Amino acid sequence: MAFKEKSAWVMSIALIVAGAFYAWSVFIIWQAAGMVPPPNVLGLAVGVVIIIAIAIFGHIVAAIGNPMDANAPEDERDRLVVWRAGNLGGLVLGALSMTGLFHFAVLGNGNLLFHMIIGALTLSQLAEYVLTIWYYRRGV
């Protein structure tokens, strides 16, 4: 398994855990208050710390398994995989962002727009990592 694929696995796990934490923290406040809460800075900060901690630990473990692969330069296949996955991840970001903006234009709820954009950023990056894994497994 290529190091970039291992890295994509690590970052996928980190994004799922951090995204679930943030969504849960917003949902709990939403249920208690009965309305969409304002931006949750503490939830975002904890989510970023979760991503950083999992990324550091996971990449250390992945690099220990094969240190030569971790330091190897990108070849043509790696560049193609990253480019294709990033391109489609960008399309996911654009589509979800436009959905959030359309929702804002109809309802005018800025707090919900903020949470939708955070979700769009998280889901688009997760899509990029999942596609990276898929392309490596497919043999692109």
C-alpha cells in the first residue's frame, strides 16, 4: 500500500471523528435551544485538535511501517491520483456550497449557512480522501 493511500486512510478517520464530534455538538445545542445555534468556536477548536492528534499519531504509525516509502518522491501515478481525487472533491465542495447559499437565499439563516459550509468543507475533503483510496485500489 502506498504511503499516500495510508495517509488518506488516516485523514479519513480523522475527518469522520472530528466531523461527527462537531455535528453532535451543534445538534445537542440545536435540540436544547430549539433553533440553529450560532457558530460553535469551541466545537471547531476541539474538532481541529482531534484532526491534528489523529493525523500526527496515524502518520507516525504509517511511516514506521515503511520509512522509505514515506520519504519517496511522488511519481506520475501519485500525481494523477491526487489530481483526479482533488478535482472531484472540489466539485463536491462547489455543489454543497451552492446548496448552502441557495438555502440561505430562501431562508436567510446565517447560522445554518455557517454550519452547512463547515459540513461542505468536511465532506468535500472526505470525498477527496475516499476517492484517493479508491483510485489507488483501482490501479489508476
